[in-house]
Amino acid sequence: MGKITVNAPVDKVFEAVSDLARHAGWAAHSVDISSEMDGPVAVGHKYSSNKSGGKRDWITITDFVPNERVGFHVVMPNKWELDWQISVSPAGDGTSVEARAGSLRSLRSWPP
């Protein structure tokens, strides 16, 4: 989806992007994401988001390599699903951040 360079160290950037509850602090769109579990972020950690017209998206961490990448799977209220990956890497004095969306698919048959 996009790639930017942030003027901050890799560990601080990864800390910000890997905890999806902090997403609203840096996202370009309005979203409110809440952790549904206690404890540190890891594969299997669950979140919910209310950006879809008051109905919740359900989000699960699917990949987590500290200071490198975080992947997550989103199930939307309409039952569509989307996979995301956010990667970070050193870039001079800052950090390169790349966000990529995977395939969008539906849990129901298409066309209806």
C-alpha cells in the first residue's frame, strides 16, 4: 500500500506500529482499535476496531518478528477478510516503514 521513512529508530517505530491499539496515533484515517487481550503483542493477539459504521472488525496478529514485521488478519462485519503486513527496516538515520495488504476474500460465495 505504501512506504515511508520515519525519523526515529527501528525499535521505537516497530513498538508504535505493532501494537494496533496505537494505530489511531499514526494512521492517515480515523480508526479506534482496542486490544481484546491482556499481555504483550504476539501471534494470536486479538483486537477489535469500530471504524466500519459502528460494527466491529475483528483483527488477529498472524506474524510477529520484533523490530522487523507484524502481520494481521482482519474480518470485517460484511464477512470480507483482508491480510496486512507492516515491515520496518533501517534507512539511514531513520526507519523505512512499508505496509502491504494481501488478498481480499469473502467468507460467502460471490456473486450472491
